[in-house]
Amino acid sequence: MTQYLVTGANRGIGLEFVNQLLARGDRVIATSRQPARAAELNQLSGRFPGHLKILPLDIAAPRSITELVREVEMLDLTIDVLINNAGVLSKGEVFGEVEASALEQAFATNAQGPFLLTQAMVPRLNERAKVIAISSGLGSIARAARFGTPTYNISKAALNMAVRMLGHALAEREIAVLALSPGWVRTAMGGEDADLNVDQSVSNMLKVIDALNFDADAIGQFLGNTGDPVPW
């Protein structure tokens, strides 16, 4: 039975990961900044007793990462697949008015947090584990064709580099590290005009994750939800 850890699991893509993983019999550690308010997660805990643990995490706060790792250690849990999903996107940003605080929040949540969490969680990762970072096509420098959501795009591009660095750092243990784009998904973040339903996106991504194996010639890849490479 595979043990997953999913961050940002109280809504959207993260919640759907938890839904689909539990439905197929896996065990999940799901994190949320405020677990007591994560109503849908708590309902799932009742439906799948013994298969879901809900723990607090503010991915942008290093102290919170330390506390999560300590809790996982106290529970004596090891992880087969770590899914760094928590993220933030600021809408309506206008050039000339982008503030340093917005960049700092985006970087801390979207890039720094996943890097630090993965680094701290390494002792709890099983041999040949998998580390997934939910990135975005908007983090592709090659695809950038307009000014839009700059703090999100910049931080996701930084996340992609973090994935490559983590891939090299964990290669000795044959841990596969992957940046994975979910596509444009109909969530609170993606909006109603997006191309994909959240269940379809997550189902596609789980197929990619399930098929992922360590490959010394393909460290820290950037793939789309169908498994096709995304340009850096």
C-alpha cells in the first residue's frame, strides 16, 4: 500500500488528489493551513478510517515545515510519494504596481516551500520514492508570450529549477523528482473558463506519477499532465 503526502490538500487539485488516492486504496497524509476548517478533508477522514491523516502546514513558513516533519517522525511514517501541490496565485497584477511583498509570498509558497519541505522530509522518504512538484505551463520561460500573473510565473520558473536541483541531490538514492503541469484546470485558481475538469487533470497526473521511475538520464523533468515534455 503506497503512502502519499499531499500539500495544499483542502481544496482544488490537492483535494482531488486525496479523493482519488483514497478511492483506490492508498494511504494519504494531507496537509492544510487550518485542518479544523477543512470540512471536505475531515469528511473523507470519516469515510476512509485509518487511511487519511490530516496535519497542519503553512508551506511558506519554515517553522511550520519543521513541525510537520516532527509530526511525521512521531507517527513513525515513511513516504513513497511526496506531492508538493500547495501554491498561490495573485490575479489582476499590473506592470508598475507589482509589490515586493507579492513576489516574496509567491516565491515562499511556490518555490522555497516545496524545496525546503522536500529537503527536510528526505529522512522519511523510502528508497526509490517519488517527489512531485505541481508546476505550471506559466512557469515555462520558452512559452512566455505576454505580461501576466508575473509573481506566479516567476515563482513557478524558480520551482522548476528547484526540481532539477533536488533531482540531482536525490539521484544517489534513485529518488525520481518531477515538475508536473496540471494543465489549465477549472478550480478557484484556474477559473471557470479553464480547459480541464479537476478530476480529469488529477487522473491524468496520477497516470504519469504511477509510471514514473528513476532515470539517471532524465533527472528533474518538466512534464505535462499527459506525460509530454513541457519546454523550460
